[in-house]
Amino acid sequence: MLRYFCNNSFIFMLMLTTLLLVSPLLLPELPPPPLILLLIPVLLMSVLLCLALSSSRSPNISMASV
């Protein structure tokens, strides 16, 4: 696993992790977002779930490689 990443990428990931851990402590507290913005991921997930479970109306087309 250690050979997978070079030194630069390891240092970058370490700095990014540190930044993500420290920045909430330094930044001021923000007000909560409006309710409609909180529902966007739920609506998007429900649309994707409906698309995944819906049957295809086109006939099954098999592709043959030449």
C-alpha cells in the first residue's frame, strides 16, 4: 500500500486531512441551510432509485463484436 502513493501525494493527502480537521475549529459557525437545500440529495437519490428499478421500454439489443 505504501508503494502505491508517491511522497508528494502522501504529503498532499496528509495536509488535506489536517486542513479538513482544523478548519471547522477556526471558521465561524454558519446558520443552517434552508429546508429545500436539505431535500435536494433526497430527491436526487429517489429519482436515481426509480430510474434504476424501472424497466427498460426498448427491446434488448445485443451487440456483437466484429
